[in-house]
Amino acid sequence: MRTTPFEYFVVAVALVAIMATASGCKENARLADHEVRAREVQTITAFGHELDQAASPSDVVYVFLKAVLDDYDAGDDQAKREESFDIQLGTLATEKIKEEVSRSNQNEQQILDSFFMAVRRFAPVLGHYRETFREDYETLTSRMLATGSGTHDGATAVVLMNLDHPDPKERPQGNVVAQFDLVRESGYWRIWWVSYNAKSRDWKQVKLNGRSLSDISRQKSSETKP
């Protein structure tokens, strides 16, 4: 049975608390005091990539991760944090997230509040592993496995990504696999949920019908090259 977004949300909140304690900082020090807002799904350009309707799920995840890294690197510079968070919002499937996290009896402002409470935790959930995000496009996307396709609104995709523990001594047992759920919204691939895949610490070691996902990924990549 597929884990629901609400179960993901509970796990995400728990992970935030654990990571904040381990790093000696408070969770509310991250993404604090932002204007509660959502962005219309449209083409954005950031970190040398244009996230238009032709952009892949991996492209969207790459830009999101770079924005998360910039958010952390901004420290106490509120203007830079706002700019980074605005890019994060641009990579998200606004309407899908609202649909998943809001309740039927909420008014428009309450729905927006629920949206914001969910998405403001995406960066802290991943933040413990943010040093991985400093890698360049080729290296960072080589950590990813993207599944799913479709050009119609509502089409879905999942990107799995191997993240290294920040302490080399804790690898590989401390590594994790991040999971990004995406949906086609207004013709664009956009992220609607961020979580961890609990089935493995390295998706490349997972086997499907006796073959590793790494081998399958390489085969698909070669088949799509001109």
C-alpha cells in the first residue's frame, strides 16, 4: 500500500525535529518569517536551467536542491533567503500540494496556510545532507533515478536520489535515499512531495527482476540518446 502524503508529513516533521536536535539548532530557525504565498506554475530560469514544459523531472529536482542549498548558505540574510525560497516555490506543484494538505472545510487563506506549513518543511527535511547539493549538474543528476512519464496534466513521476551522510565516517550506513514525487501541472513537471524512501540506502543496489536499478537506468539512458 502506498504511503499517504499525510503519513509522509508526519515522518517529515519527526525527521526535522531529530535533525535539528542533532545539529544543535531549532527547526523554526529555518525558513522563518516568510510571507505566506504560493507561486503560479510557470517557466522559471535558475542555476543555468530553464524549467519550461520540456524540462525533465531531474532538472526540476536539481534546481530545487540548489535553491535549498542557497537558502541555507544565506544564513541570516533575509533577502537572500526570500529569493532562494521563491525559487523553491517555483519548482512546486502548487495546486496538487494544496489538494493534498488542505481540508474541505478550510477557506482560501487556511488552504494557503496549510500549503505553506507543508512546503516550508521540505528544505529542513533535506538540509542535513545539503553538502551533496554542491555538486555540479552532471554529478548531482547521476545520483538520481527518474521513473514515470507523460505530457498530460496529472501525469506522475518519481525521482529517487542517493544522498551521502555529511560525516564520511558514517557512510554508507548513514546514507539515505530521498524521494521526490512530481506531477504534471499546467504542462510542467513540478514537485508535490519530498520524503525519504525507507527501502534502501542506495537505490543503485535495489534489484528488479534480478537486475539492479542502476543497470536498468543505464540501459534506458542509452536507448534515449540520439
